[in-house]
Amino acid sequence: MVHFYRNVFSHVRAGKLREVALLLKAIHAQEKIWKRLGARPARSSLSSTA
């Protein structure tokens, strides 16, 4: 996970670094919640390849 964050941050402008860090933190928190509930989130219509 650390390497993923490092790679992402290396492609982000310094002015947007804090914003991207907060977004990644929110995504990671959601994953923890889904694991704790033992469920998976519904598929988004954006991720479908229809």
C-alpha cells in the first residue's frame, strides 16, 4: 500500500497533494468499513463495460 501511495503522489502537483491524500484516505476508510461489514459495495454504473 505504501508503494502505491508513493507512486500516486509522485504524479500529483504539489498544490493538489493534500486534496489527493484526503481522497485516498476516504477510499481506504470505505474499504475497511465494507470488510468489517462482510459485504461488498454495489457496482457503479460507471464501472460497467456494457
